[in-house]
Amino acid sequence: MKLTLWTYEGPTHVGAMRVATAMKGLHYVLHAPQGDTYADLLFTMIERRNHRPPVTYTTFQARDLGGDTANLFKDAAREAYARFKPQAMIVGASCTAELIQDDPGGLAQALGLPIPVIPLDLPSYQRKENFGADETFLQIVRTLAKPVARTDSITCNLLGATGLGFRHRDDVTEVTRLLALMGIAVNVCAPFGASPDDITRMGAAHFNVLLYPETGEAAARYLEKTCGQPFTKVVPIGVGATRDFLHEVSGLTGVSAKVDETGLRLPWWSASVDSTYLTGKRVFLFGDATHVIAAARIAATEIGFEVVGLGCYNREYARPMRAAAKAHGLEALITDDYLEVEAEIERLAPELILGTQMERHIGKRLGIPCAVISAPVHVQDFPARYSPQMGFEGANVIFDSWIHPLVMGLEEHLLTMFREDFEFHDAAGASHHGGKATTRIEAEPVEASGGDIFEQKNDTGAAGDLAWAPDAERELKKIPFFVRGKARRNTEKYAAERGVTAISIDTLYEAKAHYAR
């Protein structure tokens, strides 16, 4: 472990919380010090749930370490059962409590509670949040799911959706609707929305749909082995992947893959003349491997972006991530250090970032538009409206989400271009109150509004001793803000290599011509 200001994944016990909070009738007793009791904030503030997560903490303090912390855990487990009457209980320790080795699993088993008690052995100092969710779900399925008779009609289980997941709630709804169009019903969706009793009848389904490998693959492989249930390998994010998913399901079931696509708008829009502005835009992608691999395919083949860089933070999926990057002629960036990601974005200078909320912050600092495609996310990425990522409606949502930052960037650029106009300059009133507009003194330059990081009013640029002439600065502002930083750096590099100390308009255009070649 290492200390860092931001992190892409929390500790393993947060992954266990995501599973427990997604389910009904399950309770999580967590051996943890006072500082680890922050689940309420994660799920009620960020995910905006209308009830608190089903987690009970022992909440021991420093003064308790000299006493019997094991009895604190047993008391907490008894009280949790008496108060909540769950169908099953999972027990474990946070990363800090793991150090005192009280063995929550053994202590809970000794209590003799009349419900299944599932111990979690999560290596907090070697693995992280997604592993914690995947392992927790596996242990629940391993304990409760057994082979049973198949349903009369063809059904499936949906695996991997958890609490605090990126659009998981809406993805479940969209995939359920998509399968219904094929005549296939969902037997159990787990962990999202399932109870321990539901887990016991998972074996009745004919196959499993693996929605999120990061949090459901271990359970899918276990069910394939013990219950004879094959699982899907294609994640239906994007038009092409959704069609491939339908054909994969058809291959497993013999059901026709033809479904109604009349609500699908992305192919038409991405092929229309209005979208030519998007063609060839350079894009960098980073997040969890599943969403990045799917997003890279959409970006390159369905919208027409140029993928210039991609990577993931979950090292468990480094191999498929590297294979996906190789298909785009790139080398994947596998890291959980956001500073490395920031340095790579700055080096590549893309026109759009597709990433997590971390990359959104990086994009704000660098002045590059960003659309969020993956957890970790913040409250604004849990919309009240229906906003899936999967299926055909998910493809429509993705198209909107990705092009809006670029379109808004173009709009901001146009406003900047016309900032010298008598009606639109900063000192004028609103444009629809044209009578109040006053002419600004031409010689008085006005700084760009909105905190554009490329608007540097000092005479020296990134190259130190280089000075920009006022007319060259004004000309630079006419370049769209999301590539202006690269234009500035290229011009300064061109000037420095030729011993030019004062950058004029001529220098700017000479540099442009040089790099265009």
C-alpha cells in the first residue's frame, strides 16, 4: 500500500459493502475502528440511496485495544441479528482491524446464530475494492447456491451489478428489457436486488449473463462448474457489442437474435453530416478494464474518433487490457497512480478524455473536455433519470454523453472568437439586451473568462525566455481552447529550436505549417 491523495479503488471491505448494500435481507458485520465507519456517506450521499446500508460496525477505539476486542465483535453480531433479523450474514474485518487478528468468521460461527453466517477473508493489503466485491459475491454464491431443477422456460441470471456501481441500476433494467424482446426472462439478478433466498434458486436458470466481470466473474465461473450454467463473455456496451451479445445469447439458447432496434439513434447520428465535426478527434481512455475496452471500440468504430491512449487501474485485468490496446496499435497504461495518468494525458494532448471522476479533474486542470465512462464516480454520475450504458438505449446515452463536452467546447471557442465583437465582448451586456452593449477600447486586452489555463497574460510562455507579441497572443486565442495548449507548446518549441526569442504572428503560422507537414 502507499499513501496518495486520490485513489481509484478503496480497500476490499468497501467492495464487500457494495455487495451487501446491493442485496436485500443480508447484513454485514464489520470489525472496524471508528475511522473506517464511512459507508453511510458513500451510499447515501454519493449514490443517493433512500436508506442506510445494512452494515454494523464494532467501532472499537484506541482504548479498547488493550482489552477484549473479540467480545466487542460478538456483541455487535448478536445485536445486529436481533435488530435486523437478516436471512444471512457476512462478517469480516476492515484493513485496520485485520491487524489485530480477531478472526471474525470463527467468532461469528461460535455464536450459533440460526442463519447462514458467511466469513470473508479479504487480503486488504494485497488487493482492492473490485476484488473485495468479486470475492464477497463468490462466497455468498458458494454458500447458498446449489444445483436445482431448471425453469420450464428459458431464463438467465444477471451477475455482477452492485451498489455504488456506474449506472448499474439502469443497466440491469435495459438488459432485462433487451432479453425480454428475445423471450428470455431473468431468473435472479444478483447481487443487485437479490436476497439470500433468491441466491438459493440461481441454479434454476439455463445460463448466466455476466454484466461486470470485475465484480461477478468468479461467481460466474463457480456456477458454470457446479450448476452447469454457461455465461456470456460479451459485455453489451455499444451498438456492435450489443448485437454481438444478442448473437451470443442466441448461440447459447437457440432463440432468434432479432430484436426491435427502432429506438437506436447512434448509428444515424454518427454517420450524419452534423457529426463530421467529431470525426478524427483524438481521444484518451482510462478507467476499469471492462468499460475502457468497450468504450475504445465505440470510439474507434462507431463514432470515428482516433484512440491515442488507453489504460486501466485494475491490474487483475491487465492482460485483456493490453490485448485491446494492441488492437489499436497502442501500449496500455496499467497503473493506479493518477499522477501517471495525468502525465500521459498531458503528453498526448488529446481533444477528449473518457475516464473516471479523477480524469474529469485532470481534464479541468488541463482544459480538456472529459466524459465519465467508469467508476470511481461522483454524485452527478448517479442521475435521477434513466441513463444506462448497456444495450441500444445505452448506446444513445453514450453518444450524448461523449459529444456534449466537445460540442460545448466548440461553443465556448466560438464565443471566444467573437469576444472582440461590439455585441459579445466581456464589457457588453447580455446579447439579447443589445442596446446596453458598449464598445470596448481596442487597445485594452480582456482575459478569457472561465479560468482557461492556456490564457497566460505574462510575456513568457512555457519555454521561459520566449515572449509573445500581443497580436500573436490574440491570434492564439482563435485556436479552440482544447488544442490551444498544444499549439502554444509547439510554437514555443519551434521558436526555441530556431533561436527566436519574440514570437510574432509570422512565427505562429510558420510553426503551424511546419507541424502540418
